[in-house]
Amino acid sequence: MSKTLGQVAYEAYCAADPAMQSSVTGELLPLWEQADPGIKKRWEAAGNAAVVADQMSRSQENKSP
């Protein structure tokens, strides 16, 4: 099964801290499969926004003379 953009983004965030602790609360971060559905929804939105931003950036690069 392939990973969603949200899962990829979340797992990259977790991998940035080998202790897998929240930078806000210091609590251990759950694995993607165990994360709250609301958290997953927000990470999906962030992953999708990153793709849109990348596409916009690439589009602007292609328009430059």
C-alpha cells in the first residue's frame, strides 16, 4: 500500500527528531497508524499544500525569461 502525502510529511517530521517527541508538548509522537484521525487530517492538508506550493513555484520558474 502506498503512503499518502500526509503520512510522508508526518513521518518526515517524526524522523527529524530520533526521540520522536513533539516540539510543542515534548510528548512522544504516535506512529502514523496510531495517530488521531484529526491529526491525520491536518497532516494531509499540509502535505497537499506542499505539493501545490511546489507546483506554483515550478510554474513561476517556467515563466521566467
